[in-house]
Amino acid sequence: MLLYSRNESLRERKTKYDCAGYGKTREKESHTVLCGRVHSGNHIIELYTNNETTRVRDEFVGTQKVLLRRARTRITVENADVLSFLELMNDLTSDVIDDEKKAIITRFISDRKITRKDISTYAPVFPDNAMRTLIESEVIYSVTQ
């Protein structure tokens, strides 16, 4: 999960992006937050932002395609990790989550201290697929109270 201030240029954001899809939380004076992920198959960077008025829009930074998406709910420094996790669960299906991926997801959950209360707070703004994947993959059992 990546967070950026609107004051940073897209080129700076691109160079700071790590390929694993996880970044450090950053907060600047404007409190305008962006979060995003990389689609590894086709190398498209996808950013969720509070400032986007359209549902989705394509932009190019040089030759790099960037998808700008309107956030499902207001992104803050406090909820960015939970939203990132739920986006991941929404994008995956339970059959692709093997033991190795489950261990990586479990480590992400414990490092970011994501709780069931956090998940239940933001679950209503996500499609049912996110919760279905969370339960069917048994990742829900990795989440603490």
C-alpha cells in the first residue's frame, strides 16, 4: 500500500513505488492521500485517490500507464492498510491463495495490526466477493480480534 501527498509529482511517485506493492505511509500538509498497487502481469500502476471525480481514468507517465480510481471511501492514514487488504481480497479468488500466499498475507495482517473490527467497518463498501474470498481462503482466521 502506498500513500502520497498530492504535492508529489507522478514521476516521484513512480520512482518511490516498490514492486511488492507495499510502501511506507506518508502524510504531508495537504492531507490528500493516494494509495495504489501494481498489476504485475501487465505492469499497470493503479492508484486510488480521494481527489478523483471520475470512477476510473487512464493517465501516462512517460510510457507507463497509470489508472487513477476514485476511492470507495475516504482514504486516511489510519484506514489505508485495511482498504489495501480488502482490495486484495476483492481482486483474488480463494483458489489462487495457496499456503505460501496465505503466509505472506498473514504477515501483512499482523505487521499492520488489522483487526476484525477494522474489516467489519469497511466491508460494506466492498463487493461481496472480498468477504467471500476472505472466508473461503481461511485468511479470516489470521485476523486478530
